[in-house]
Amino acid sequence: RPRRCSAADYIDDVVAVADSLPTAPVIIGHSMGGWVAQKYLEQYSAPAGVLLASVPVSGSARGLSRVAARHPLRFARATLAGKSLRTLNTTEAVRESFYSAGTSDSDVERYAAKLDEEYMARVAVDAALLRRPKPHRVTAAVLVLGAGADACFSHQEVLATARAYGTSAEFFPGMAHNM
């Protein structure tokens, strides 16, 4: 059975890469990677951070509850089996969660095939409940970018994240979660 990565493993990977560079990088993260970026910025300095359709400062529990409300049986089965990708077992479900209507079916199918169960298990629990971001610990300027048609994180959650970092959010109209 493969080892499940923890939140610390992801943050340690960012630290290792950042430390290997000649200058401190701007830390950019999308979705769960945005959560990792926020956790990194709590502990380490960087010139800036960019959050793209990021897990909000309130955590990912509300986003998960929206998935559960849309597909309760599928969500329950996936949760009980510990296989979160079972909530995304059709091309339609992947499109509904991550892509806009303008994304071609072939692209959605190609991207769906690349979804990975690994990060969705242990780290998702941390991001949902256990280790919410602590913006008061972040000293870097943070740019918060949201997708106008995001099915994962609401407009209000993106705005609240921006407020927590002392900035305003920018939204890309018509774009879905996987901007």
C-alpha cells in the first residue's frame, strides 16, 4: 500500500524547492496547493504569495459539503470507502466540479484521467478541519484570485480570504475552479 502524504510532506517539498533556488520565490498555489502555500507562508518568508481558487481561510469543509449536497449517495460511498475520487467518477461530475461549459469534452476526459487519489485523503482532512490557515502569521503580500464560476469555493469564501490577508480579491468571470 502506498504511503499517504501528510500536509507537512507537501510543505516540506515547497521548503526544499524554495531553499534550492538562488533567490526566494513568489509562492503560488491553486486549490489545495493554495492551502499549502498559505501554510508555507505562515512559517517562511517570501516576496509574495498568490492564491488561485484556493482553499479559503475558513478551510475546505464548506466546499466538501457542497459536493455532498450535490451528490449525497456518491459522496457517502466515497467517504466510507476512503476513496474520494469516487465522487468524481464521471466526466460530467469532473466538469461540474472543476471546468466551465466551454472546456471541450476531450480536455475534461484527459484531465479527469490525471486526478490523483493521494492528496485527497489525508491532506483534505487537514485542510477541511484540523489546520486552517492563519493569515495573521503571514508577512508577505498575498494576491487572491478567484474563479467567477467556481463550484468548489464560493465568491464569499474568496472575498473572506482576501480580507484576511488585508487585500481585495480579483475574479475571472466565467472561469471554473481549474482556472
